[in-house]
Amino acid sequence: MTVIGIEMTRTALGTPRISEPQLHRSYRYCRQLNARHGKTFFLATRLLAADQRPAVHALYGFARRADDILDEFAPQRGTAERARQLDALAACLRERQASADAVLPAVLDTADRYRIPAALFDAFLASMQMDLTVTDYPDRAALDTYIYGSAEVIGLQLLPVLGTACATEAAPYAAALGKAFQLTNFLRDVGEDLLRDRVYLPADELAACGVDRDLMHWCLARQRTEPRVRRALAAQCALTRDIYRFADAGTALLHGRSRPCVATAATLYSEILDRIEDSDFAVFHHRATVPNRRRARVGAAGLAKAWWARRVNR
């Protein structure tokens, strides 16, 4: 890459301190992953200050890399091979082998810059390992164990990037928002997860509504939502909304320039629940999404708030 090319990438990434070409390529790759696979999240990151975005993209890129190991199905990649690849990714992270994977230079740099504890990455990868063998969760406690590593730690990883006056005070809210996002994904993707032989809803809470895996497969086969399943999903939506309400109280604890991003992400993600409800819980044949026009409107309002916050907090 030429010096001019490096400077252009540096400006786009918003990281003028970075001068190593491999690191630029890694941050750029993570940004591309975020733009391609996490559209709602990526829109929200546009509201962050330029110096914050690369770290957020790097953390997203790492999560996506592990997720791809789990979900890119191929006959030659069975459980043992996926486990080996996750172990290799964990070893490269632990041993700081940045060149071993396209996302790792950016991830290691981000972890160093923001002093993100290694234990948070370990917890994330432990939950990813669970996905190799665990296909059902008997109760809320079991699901929460998985969600801590798969989602709550991501909120905790982002906290030093977003900035807060007291990380200890803000941590429960950051973890809760990550949890709410994950639960929203589970509700949106019920049908897709069943096709992968996974159910990310507590079995005992489903059973209280008369729902089991067989009934959910019946819904999937017929592309319709049986009334008992509808009641169970409605209860899960209500619980998830409660978690969003709790997490919302933590936004005020963030640095002013980060609040519009987090508020926008929470608004757009929670509205996926609205779309699920509007579809009468047609999650077995319909993927609920927030319309582009609505996303643009919420994003524009957030952008105005972000611009003003950066002026005030200079």
C-alpha cells in the first residue's frame, strides 16, 4: 500500500495514530464485516466520534469471526473441526499472534488501547464453544450463563470505548443492553435457529405455555405460529422489553458523545420486537426487520444529537 493509500485509509478509519499497514487492513476488514453483516449496529456506529468507531468495528469483527466458525456449515467441517478452529482463535488471541487471522491485529490493538480484560474474550469464546454441543436450555439460569459470554461481555468490552465516569456503576446497564440485543435476536431468528437444531428460549418457560420443540417444528413445517407458541413468544417479548427499560437507565452514565449512538441502537433494535408483534409472531417464515425509512429517520435524529454532543463536550 502506498503512503497516500495509508493516509486515505487512516482518515476513513478515524485513527490517525495508526501507521502500520497490517493494522490498517485489519481495522478496515472489521469495518467491512460490520457494514455487511450488522446493518442496524453499523448505522448506530456512524453516530460515534471518528476515533471511537475503529475499536467498535474491531470488537464486532472478532464476534463475527467466531460466529462464522460456528455457522458456516460444510460437510467437511463437523463439530470437531469447529472446536479446533475456535481453540486456534483463542490461542492466537492469548499468544498475541496477530498475523494468524485478519481480525486479530485490530482486536489486539483495541484491547491494548482500552485495557479490555482478557477474561471478557475468554468468556465470549466459552459461550461459542457451548454452541458446538448445547442445542437447548432447560431454564433461564442456563440460558443466562450462555448469554453472559455471548452478549453481556460485548457490552462490557464496549464500555471503555464509549467512556463513562464510573465503569463499575455503568457495567450492569451495559451488560443488560447486550443481553436485550441477544434476546431480540433469539426471538427474531426462532425459525432459522430451529433449522440449525437450536432453541434459544428456556424450555421450562415454553412448557408453561404448552410449547415444546416438537410443536415448534410443527410451526416451522407449516410456516405458521400456533396459538400456544404465540403466547410463549409474547411472554418472551415482554421480558425482553423489561431488560431494555432497565438498560436505558444506564445511557446517562455514558460520556455525552456516546449517548446518541447507544440510544439509537437501543431504539432500532427494540423496534424489532414491534415488527415481530406486528407480524403476529410469524417468526417461522418471516424475518422481522425495521424498515429502511424508519432506520434513516431514527439515524438522522441521532446524528443531529451526536453532532451537538460533540460540540458541547469538546
